[in-house]
Amino acid sequence: RYGTFNLYDMQAFCQYSTGSRPVCLFPSKTSIQSSTSPVQPADKLESIEFWRDIDSGYAGITMMGTFQAVYMGLRSLYYKGNTNQNTNRLRSRIYNPLASRNFPYEELVTVISVNEKCEVCTVTSLPNVIPQTCEPYKFLANRTQIMHIVDINDTPEISHPASIYSIPFYCNKLSRLPECHFGQFFSNEDSDRTVQIGGIQIFDIDVKESCTFLNPECAKIDVSVRAARGSVALNTRSRLSFYENTREAQGFTAFITPSNAAVKVVFYRVELLENIGPSSVILDYNTLHSGNLEFVTVTVSDQGLSGAAGVAKVQDISIDVTIVAVNDAPTITIDRLEYAMLEDTLTKLEGIAIMDIDLNEKIESSLSRLTWMKPVASQQTLNQILYSVSVIHGILRLGYQRGLRLVNVAEASFYTIQAGRFGHDTCRVNNIYNELPELLAAAASVQGVDITTIKTYASSGLCLYANAGTPDCPTGTEEFCSCFGDFTCALDGTITLYINNTAADFVKPPNALGRRAEDAVKRKAWLDVIGRAVASKDKTCGGMPVFPAPNNFSVGLGCQTDDDCSANVMSACTPGKNCTCCANASHVCS
């Protein structure tokens, strides 16, 4: 009544007929073929019929054959209760209100009949089959046995928020919104911003099997919500018995209804407001470098309160959370409040120290590659710090130190162009100062630059002139003034431009004392123009080099945007045959 039989694994081949008594018939020895069916002819049944009676609810099997074949069949007969069915459930008015009143147990009815003349009769259950005339079977005996279906504890289930998540429809490969890059749940480093983690639901199919109709919730489950590094809070605390209540973990026992109310929304924060600061246990931690991870785990145990064995079943899920890196300001410490320097004497400055906690973080994210990491010039300054020291009345000298790159002195800034790929001809941008189309296009995307002054860029004194004061360039505004620099691209692939820090465009108006302070912001904007103008030259898919003459070509496909390098444009190559280069996939068109 509450299960099905299986013999020789033949149920897997069944196709039941329709009607009030669906049947599945294997009418001959040759039709009964499976990996577990008997090999010896004497052990094989003549026919097997699986049937179900819709009106009574019974399901059964009819075997025909010799005594030996039926005996072998009975030894290989298996019973399986309906899904999640057991005796406790049959008696429960919660799960089976009808069966618990009318027939709260499973029974096995066995009927044995014999054909005295040993004739084989055609089974007549199938439509359009005419039965052959034969001696009817003689009833010998029947037996009814009550079957106890032992309850087995089922593991609780937890729905994962990722199962209902999809990337927002407005996100595309050029979107700069954080939700398009950092996944379903994210927060900023060292932040108390609350992230609502929804979509969690607990389900235990047999948690109420030992409960009565008047007390449908009698078994409590154990729930633990824990963050690897951050803090978590629950949606509600009503009707929960807590055994753990800390910053990073909430553990309680409760019935399944209040448990689901508690985890309906889990509130995650990187750090509690009162803990933000130097004492934070997650200070300066993010998941965008060094393989760092953050996740929230939800663990549920049914405590073994269902199932005959009484052994607890445990289920857990892990929900990924992205902690987005935030740029921390460098710090400068000085051991002395003031210095005493000797007149007309070069004196060493000591006691100044700098620190940047996140300088060495090698950040990788799709958003950073789309924004500040995308320009080629940015690649040269990754994980580096810019340190400037200045005085008003004196002069500074820098002692020798390995690993430093001098970019600015009182008179000039140094802007170096190097080949990002071996073999690239940097001499192609030797005259970038005077290439107006590239400069105009670059200046249009840089804030703080007046595009109207671009046309006079080469003669406005923005570069430090090599021939200033000569007859060709007496004042620095003449046509034949030549910018000073190290143009050794033909030898080592390097160009160093010297920018005039005292140019009118790079200093502020005179103050009350007549002094003109440098405008570092505006100078940086002009350097960005040069960088973008260089970056716009010779762009190929993957940033492949353009070789110098006489082999003036590139193995890369020319491009202007990333769309020019899409999969339908670039054809795949065959390794070992026509693959001739490697490209940086992080910088598609560069």
C-alpha cells in the first residue's frame, strides 16, 4: 500500500499502462533480462507483472513459473517504501491525516496458487490480449504480515542565496558599478556598512515525525551562523535559546519556524562600529589580494531527534562575501619637532619615516582593470609610493639609494617612456610633444586641462628646453626651441622627457610676497595628457609590440577599443602550429 516491489531490477524497464489498474508486464522468459536475473533456465520465471490498484492503493507483483523459479524470485524480491515514508509518518496526523485514521501501517499480503496441470496461461491484464484456455490456478494459501518501516533520519536542507542570484541586467563589460564586479554580497574594507544576506531557508522533512497533532513543533534544531572574519547578526532573536552570542558567531537551538525567522536575513558587517580603529581584529583586511577569503557559514543540526538510530545529521552552506579594498593614506612620522641646521653646511636630515599599510597589496579585480589599472602608464607605478620633500629657502640634495626612481626636482619633472613588451619601438613616440591629434584626444578625457592651449603646447615652455638662451631659443617661446630629454630609444628603448616645473602653466599666481608656488595638480594633469597620448599609439589586441624598421610590423591585431578584440574577431590558434605570441588578457586593447 505504501511502497513498491522490485525483482531483478526490472522496475527500471517498466512502462505502465493506463487505467484504474496500471500494469507493467514482462510476458516471457526472454523479456526478463537484466544484470541480476538468473542465468540457469530452471531458475527463470515464465512472466513477471508489476501492478498498481488506484482504488485500493495497493501495489504488487505477480510471478509465474516453476516452484524453483518462484522460490528464487522470492529470495531476490525487494521492497521500497514511498519517498520519505515510514511507520511513524503513517501514524502522524501531521504528515498523513487520512492514513493515520484509516490504515496507519504497512502490510504484506502473499497469495500462492498452483496450476495443477502445469499449463502456462497468458496473463490477461493487458488490453487487446485474448487469454488462452487453460486450467484455472488452484488457491493454496495466503498470509498477511504487518511491515514496520524503520524511520531513517534525513539530513536538513538549507537553501543557498546563490541559487536565486543573477547578475543585474544593467551590468555589462563596461559597467563601473560595484555590484557588477564584486558579486552578490560585498562591503568595503574597515567598514561598518550592513550587508543583508537574504535567501536562506532551513527545511527538515522529518523534523516533526515524533510530534503530535496538538504539538506539531516538538523537536528543536541547532543553528550556527558564523563569519570567518567579520561580524554577523540575526533577523530576530525571538523564541531562540542562545548558547553562543559573539561578534562573529550566533549559535542557538529553536523550533524550525523561529529558526527560519532568525536566518531569513543575516546582517553582515566587516566590523562593528564600536570596534573600528586600530583595535579592530580585521584591520586593513580585504579579499582582493593574496588569496584572502571571507565567508559566512550557516550550519544546521537536527540533533538526532528524528530517526530510529538517534544520530544527528548536519548540513552547512558557505556564502562568499567580498571585502573590497580601500586605499589607506600613507603615514609620515617625524622623530623631532624641529631641526637645527648649520649655516652654509650640508646637513643630513634624519628621523623622517613613512609607512603605507596597503602599498604592497597586489589588487586584482575586474573593476580595477577597467579603471585605474587600465592605462599603460599605471602599470609602471603599481605598488609604488610617490614621496616629495621640499623647503622654502634652502636646497635639498638626495644621497645614493638603490630602488628609487627620481621623478621630480626643483627645476624639472622626469617623464620616462619605456617599452612594455620586449622589442617594441618606442622611437615611434619620440615626437609626442608635437603630435596634436593625439594630444587633443588625450586632453579631452583629462580633467584640469584647457584644450585650447594644446596647439601652443610645444612653444609654451612646458618642457625644459635644451637650447634655451641660444640664438635659436633666446626666451623659450621661439619656434626652434627644442625640448630637453634623453632620447635613447634606439639603444635601450627608453625616452625621458624633462618637464619645466617653472612654466607658467605649472605655477600658481604670485602670493603677497611675490612667490609663485608650484601647481602639482595641474602639472600631473598635463603628464596624464602625455601618458594617454602615448597609450593611444600603436594599440593592438593584447598589447603586442610594434618592431622597429626594417621589420616595422606587429603580430598583434590593431584595435581602438576592447570590442575590436572580441571572440568573434579574434580567431583561435593551434598550439605548436600557428600560435606566435602571448598577450596580456587583463589589458585587451592596449
